[in-house]
Amino acid sequence: MSMHDAEFQGAYFSIEIKGVDLAFFTACSGLSLEFEVMEHPHINAKAKSKTTTKIPGRDKYSEVVLKRGFTPDDKLYKWFKDVLDATTATPYKDGSIVIYDRTQKEVARFNLLNMWPSKLSVSDLTAGSDEVMVEEVTIQHEFLDWV
């Protein structure tokens, strides 16, 4: 049975850049694409009425936000620092958000072009708290291919 034949419940998310797993995540949002809507009014002289035709305009892609429990892995920070330290053009990367099921089998892939991290954060720190620290990365991109 393929993932198209049954409902799917994702369990893990990772980001790959050039085929290298950077990290697993437990939450992902913003995997979406949409078109701006362009409206063109028309006047029908015979019917003495006005109509509006709606057509697709420019495509838009949402920022992608990934969350996970804080880890000592600093690969995301190094990627963020590469963008921060860039003195010429933004060091864009192509990569994928890969979704795995609970058995670690890949079940879906979202390819992102010209992406870069625009925000990297960890949850607030509170002494004596037993809450899990959460790491979050926000990624900007120019194209999403839903494979």
C-alpha cells in the first residue's frame, strides 16, 4: 500500500543539504505554496453586466519552520553563521525536508531551492524548570517541489 492509498501520520522530519542529514525534527510548518490572485474586470455590453475573471499570478512560498529538542549538534548554527558572515552574495543552498514514518522509512520529500536560515533560536531558559529545551530554525526559500 503506497502513501497515496492510506492516511499517513508523520513521525520525524529531517533537513538534508546536498544529501547530508543535518538533523531530525519533531515539528515542521510552512510547507505550502500558493498563487497571488489577479483579478481582471470585464464589461459585457450586451448583457449590461460586469464580471471579474480571476487568474493565477506570481507564486509564493511560505517560510519553513522546523523544531526539535535542543541538541549539542552545531551544524545548523554553522549554516546560519555562513549566511551571517557572507560578504558578497547570499550563500544559498538547495536541499530537502524529508519526512519519515515511525520505522525511519522515507515517505515524502519536499525539495527547496535557494534556501537560507533567517532565524535560529532556542526556548527560554528557566532555572529549576523540567521543560525540554526546543531549538527552532526558520528557512526562507524560492521554490518548493513536492515529491
